[in-house]
Amino acid sequence: MNMRNQWPVLPIVAGLASGLLTGCGTETGNAGGNGSTVVMGMSDDVLATDPASGYDPGSWLLFNNVFQSLLSFPKGGTEPQPEAARACDFDTSTTVYTCTLKDGLKFSNGDDLTSEDVKFSFDRMLKINDPAGPAIMFPTLDKVETPDRKTVVFRLKVPDATFPSKIASGAGSIVDHRQYDANGLRKDGEAVGSGPYKLDSFSEDEAVFSVNDQYQGTAKPENSGVTLKFFHGDQTGLKQALLDGDVDIAYRGLTASDIAGLDQGDGSTGAEVVEGSSAEVQHLVFNMNDPVAGKLAVRKAIAYLIDRDALIRDVYQGTASPLYSIIPAGIAGHNTAFFDTYGARPSKDKAAEALSGGGITTPVKLTLWSTPSRYGPATDAELKAIAGQLNASGLFRADVKSVPFEQYEKDIEAGKYGVYVKGWIPDYPDADNFTAPFFGEGNVLGNHYANSAITGTLLPATAAQSDRSATEKEFGRLQDIVADDLPVLPVWQAKQYAVARDNVYGLENCLDASTVFRFWELKKD
């Protein structure tokens, strides 16, 4: 997900991978499940069991396993495929999207799943419009129609070729209209879905899932159930639970040093690190109205001085990759605009030339604003390292201030910061999700940047193109414009890690750019 208030981005090791493996699950009628129960620990909490509310990593983990969507992302893929739907198609205008449901769909309680439930789920989410929910993802949705029990028609206000990816995400979760209030959120900690698992119990410290024998879809569970234990940010406790064998998998929450230590060990711990590349990114953001950061010459000097390789080596111990574009590697449309414009190696000479050409007196006094945990526990250290790089040039006199996230967001909105950090995990694996929120109308960065070519031409053109591979030229041009204007400076792209006991398999099928962690792929001997 993303930089919005609702999405508590955690450490790099909690990223979402973008490895493009091939294949998807086979159709299964009754997914009976086999094998042992798998116990997984994570430092995140699950903030909601109701998909009209949850917009955080833990909640979407639950949604993607308990609820079905019309479409889903196959393991290793970024193109949505039919799940509860038999087929879905756009009309020629890319404003009408029609889905036909499969036969025999049922919720875990035995209720039939029909088009009425699909319409109810979307209407309900939009009506409730919970500030901590995914309704914000559907500004283009006008109305949902159900001409018969198996047909759902989505009518959009404007062309939106990313709509299939949006409904394939946790935001597209289908709920039983008989079990949910159309006007309010469910607060009993229970969930009724049609996904491969059902939620048996949910408490402050754990959630217990078992295989849903009513499920009709593409997943084929390799286990008999999953128990999810919450460590509430206790990274040390999570690591120890893994080493003690109290959990089979540690996901979302181990520190970079823990990952590096386990990965370089001799295997005596009985645990194995599983790595994947990720679509999680982090940027420095520049307030275009700030008297210092608002000057292009200052932003260019920073771009010429930042040493991403040193940050990855010294702060993140190799658990990330340098990022030279706003669209990360592994996402269609990615280019290397910032590498091409500013290079990979710091250049004091070019930075000095930029400042001199802009009539800027040195050293430039600058504060970098951080928040201690929202974008990972190493964020403060990273910003201090960046300030050190700037100061070492003699061209800047930079310091770092870190404030709690709630105050941080308020101050950004009030325009108090010139340079600040933001992290982003995508809602869906499409270049649109790394561009439209940042550079479209009402961008979420709060940095007062607008470019008429981006908002008036490039974003509308990409949104209208149902063949996503045909958007490469427009997204390339957009990235080049951003590299020239410098409203943001990409810093790193995460790698993704989970650590499993050596008798647990299948994690490599759970870590990809789709943002879906697939319980059904886990197997324990």
C-alpha cells in the first residue's frame, strides 16, 4: 500500500516482492487441505477483519486469504486472472467493465455467492467510506449493476485501465450481504468470506485460520491451517520465537541486522532466509513552496550528492537496492531517469555547479525531517547518513529532526517541512500506483507539485490504455519529467524477506509484487 495515513509501512524486510515467476494455481473444486498447521509470526497487527475498513499490511494479509475477489494475482505475476469470476472484460471505451461469476460459488457458511453480494460489497465500502479503508482507491467507480445473478457491470466515470488490478487486490474482497451491515462496520472480530481459508478465531495476540471446504477457486492449500501470532512490534521477541521453534515463519518485522545475521550463519539455527525483490520504495520529498528546498538548484545539488550505495551498505546492510526512478524495477514502465540525469556516484563538482548556477550561497542550511518507525526502524539513521553525505561536501549544513508520525503528517499538511521522507507499498502492481497518487490531482505527498503535461496528458493517456504494456512510452516520459523537476528523489527499493524453519516450504510463492501473501502455498513437514 502506501504513504497514506492508513498504511503503516514497516521495515524493509516487510516489503512486497516483484519477482516475475511463472504459473498460477490450478482450479480446485473442494480445497480440502492437507499437511500440518503452519504457525507464522509478524510484528504487524491486523487492524481490521472487515474489508470495508482495513488498509494496512496485516489486514490485507487476512483479506487475501479469507475473502475472494473477482480477480486475483497468480503467484509471481502482475496481471490479474479470474478468481471468483469466470471472465471479466472492458468495453471499447474502458469505462464499462463486465464480470461473469463462476458456477457454484459459496461462502464459508454455505450461503450462495451471487452478483448481489459483489454489488453489495462495493456499494457498502463506498457508502461507509471509512477513513482507514480502501474506498479511496475507487474514485472512478460510478455504479455497480447486476443484470442477473452471475453478471456484474461496473460503470466508471472516466477510463481506468487499472480497475482490474484494483479489484484483484484486498480492496475487492467480496462479503456475504446477509452477514454484513450495509451502513456500518463489523466489530465482532469475525469474518465470512469465500476464500481458501476461514477465520476460526481472532484475538489481540493471534488469528487462527482453517481451510474453507466451501471454496471454489484457483488455490490449492498445502496445509490444514495457519495460526498467525502478533508480536506488536517486538522484533526481538519475534526472532527469539523463531529460533525457539515457537513459530515456523517470521514475516514482516525482523531487522536488517537480524536478516543479515541469519543469512550469513552456518545453518545451525535451523532457520532459512527466503529473499525476494520488492515494490516497496522510499523517497525524499521536496516541498516546492519551501524557501530553500523549493529552489531547483538546491534539489539538484542534493541529487548529485546522495550516495545510495553507501546507504544500502551502511544503514540497511544490503537488504535493499538503490532506486533511480519513481517506478521500481520489476514493474512495467520502469526506467532509470535519475541514474541517467544525476549518475550513481556522488559529484561534489556538479553539485557546486548547480548551486552556483542558481545563485545559491553555500553552505546551504537545511533540515531533513524524519519519523522514527512508520517507514522502517532505520529511517532516522538513514536520514542522518544522508545529512552526513551532504555536509561532507562542504556545500550544506544539514541536520535531522524526527517527530512522531501523527505530528509528522500534520506538519507536512501545514507546509512546515522543506525536505522529508516518505515510504510507499503499492496497492496493486502497476506503474499507475507509483505515479498517479504522487503527481496526479490532489497528490498524497503534500509537496505542492503540479505539472500540466503529467496531469493533463500522460496520466489520462495511461489510464485509458487497457493494454498496460502499451503505456511504456508515456510512463517513460513522465519519469523523465519528474527527474528534471525533482519534486521527489528516489532513494531505495526494498528487498523482501521471510525466515522459515527448515521444515517449511513454499515461501518463495508468497513473496511477489502482487502484495498477496498466499497461505495456501505454505507446507510443513
